[in-house]
Amino acid sequence: MHTVVVGTSGVTASDVLAVARDGARVELSEEAVAALAASREIVDALAAKPDPVYGVSTGFGALATRHISPDLRAQLQRNIVRSHAAGMGPRVEREVVRALMFLRLKTLCSGRTGVRPEVAQTMADVLNAGITPVVHEYGSLGCSGDLAPLSHCALALMGEGEAEGPDGSVRSAGDLLAAHGIQAVELREKEGLALLNGTDGMLGMLVMALADLDLLYRSADVTAALSLEALLGTDKVLAPELHAVRPHPGQAASAANMLAVLEGSGLTGHHQDDAPRVQDAYSVRCAPQVAGAGRDTLAHARLVAERELAAAVDNPVVLPDGRVESNGNFHGAPVAYVLDFLAIAVADLASIAERRTDRLLDKNRSHGLPPFLADDAGVDSGLMIAQYTQAALVGELKRLAVPASADSIPSSAMQEDHVSMGWSAARKLRTAVDGLTRVVAVELYAATRAVELREGLTPAPATRAVLKALREAGVGGPGPDRYLAPDLVAAETFVRDGRLVEAVERVTGPLR
């Protein structure tokens, strides 16, 4: 099994995906263990002094003015975890919780948090045992970080609360730790706070969304090309010299992908022989501009994620010169903004895909295709209601595009009076990514049927490869009306697991 070694300088997106989705093992580097021990010495020295230090010998948030005596500090750390583990609602997905824990471990290993090496090692042991704390949908305002979700994870390290075992059953966290030979941690000064103060949940979901959207944007380029082909559109608008005039890199990449898919097509431009069109509709002609803008948004979000992956997010932080200073680095605004930006881009990409699907089904705009791509229109309804489903998804995606980060709500007796709502932005983006997958799948289903109905014209080699792979995957082609839902689900799976892009790339080489 692949092993990810966590050092002091952060982790990569591929590390997060390996641990969260592939179950990779986690190890602490010798450098990280040394940094953990060194920062702990600083915290222990401060704890021994009479002067109050936030998070070490004081309360938290609006209660930070109270100095806590040494005999109550262990209880203080236990209490913050227990009281902050106040989430409600459905359970969060296993991959999200694993990403959350791994990214908190990344910050612990930076040597900027002051926790003991054994606390970090226990977190690694829990991940390696396949134990997943039960984390709930609601509870995080994204400031101070993802408090409630991280608290549920910290609670499990203490042997309290509930967790899911590697077999999928939910049990007492204490029983699961004992079954795997893991000693529950007894928290000391600052350690409870250090386990809770971070943007780890929203960052983990951002990293996974970026991976999913990288595939989806290439998939959407493919389906846009298939729709252009089915509509007998012109590929002249995809010429690289045209896109060089407006040098957005995402736009150029999207156009290049579409052009590669369409190479050798006998359908593109065919309409000019018998039904001249000066220009194709915006949803066809401007596909690279819309998808390209989304790609450039992805690039910006990836830059933010990379910076955050290299960060140590905690409050207070232990500085190399021995100071322990309070700060606001836990605020989730940088991550929340790009999560919201991505939700907007997703909604727009889905919207333009739906418009192409509708054009394929409308006999007045499809340039010779049968109404709704039906076998016997009137007797058969064809793909009429598949487009309804796609439209419903697009409507939902537009609602999900409303930014969460603009919706701060005060908390903690006005001490935390401006919060990021980054967790909420991440949760709705996950829903949006699922919706976009389904929208792209419906366009794929309609476009491939439409191409097959263009009798006497030969589609591009890449299109033929898609048709072959799609039919082998059990997705049916043209014919009389049938139960459509299973076909649409199969098309969704074909997009989601990457087989659409794989089929094309076997012909074109790697898409951009």
C-alpha cells in the first residue's frame, strides 16, 4: 500500500487524495517528530510561568480573559473538545473526514502548534487503522476554522464519541481504538485547541473538488464537441489562431480539446452544403470561452489550495524564536472564496451544456434531426424528459452558485463577529460537482444518439471510439421509447469514472 510521509513543510494535493480516497498509510518523518518535540518544550515552559498565555493557560474565544490554574488545564482541553463536538445532521462522507484528519495532522507536524509527538502519532494510527470519526453536516462557520467537525475527530482520539470501523460499522470510538491497539490520548495544555483550529475540512473538500472538476472540464469539452458535430456545426471557430487573439489559457486549452475530438469528422461544416449558416449558436460557438473561463478559475483555486497545503493553520502558533502568538490565520476566507467561485463556474458550464442538449432535441434548431431524437415522434417522446431532468439539475446548480462566503453570521458573543462560512461553501460545491456530472452525462447521451441518427455521414474517429465504449458500457442508442433512467445512470457512471475521457484519449492522446 502507498505510504505518505508527512514532514514539516506541508503536503501535496496528491497526498490528500491518496489518504482520503485510496486509503494510503501515513507516517511521520523524523524531522516532523523533532519539530513536534521542540515546539512542545516551548509550550511546557510557558505553561510553567505565571503569566497567562492564550490557549495554554486561558479560556477560549469570548472566555479568553480567565486565567486557568495548572490543576484545571487538562480538564480545560478535554472540555473544549467535548463542548465543541456539537455537530448535527447527516454524517459527512468518509473521504471528507479522512482528508480533514490528514490535513490537521499536516499542521501538527509543522512544529507550529505545540502538541506532543504522541498526539500526532495517534492521529496517524487512527487513519492507518481505517477508523473514521462520525462528523456531522452542520456545525462549522469556517472560523475559527472547522471547529465542530475537527472536534468530533479530536473526540475520537480521546476515545469518546462514535466512529466507523474499517468494516463500515459504527461503534464507540473507545472500543475501536482498543480493538486496534491504539491508546486514547490524554490532552495537555494547548493540545485540545490545536486539534480544532483549522481550515482542514473546507481545504480537503476543495482539493477533492479540484480533482473531480479537472476530469469534468475535459469531459465537458468532449460532449461540447459531440454536440457541435451532431448539429453539423463548424469547427473553424476552434482554430488556435483565433484563440491566440484573446490569450486566456483555459479558453485555448478547451478549444484545442474540442478540435482534437473533431479531427477527421465528416459531419462538421456539412450544413454549409445545403443550409448555409453564417454562425452557430452561442452555446456551440462560445463553448471554449465559457469552459475556458471555468478552467482559469480552477487554476486560481488550485493556487490557493497549494498555498493552504503549505500552511500551518492554528491559533496561537509557536514561532521559531520561541514566541507563542495569537493570530487570525484560521479564518477561512481565502478557501471560501474559491469554493464559491468554483460553484459559479460549475453552474455556468452546466447551463451552456443544457442549452446544447435542448438544441439537439428541438426540430426547429437541430438542422434535420427528429423531434426529441424520437424514433417515431408522437408515438415516442424520445429524450424530452431527459432534458427536463437536466434542466432541473441546472436550476439547482444556479441556486448552489449563490455564495456562502458573503453570508457571515456573528458567533461567540461577538468575539467571532465575522466568519467565512467556508465549510458551507465546500459542502454545496460537492453537491454541485455531482450535479454537473449528471448534466454532462445527459448531454453525452443526447449527442451520441444524435450523431448516430446522422445516417450517411461519418463521425470523427474519437466520436466513434466514444460510441463504441458507451454502448459496451450498456448505454443504449437510438430506438423506440424505453425506460430511460438506467441508461442515464450508466452514462453518469461512464462520465464519473473517467471512461469518457479515456475513450477519447486513446484516439487523440492526452487532452489538456
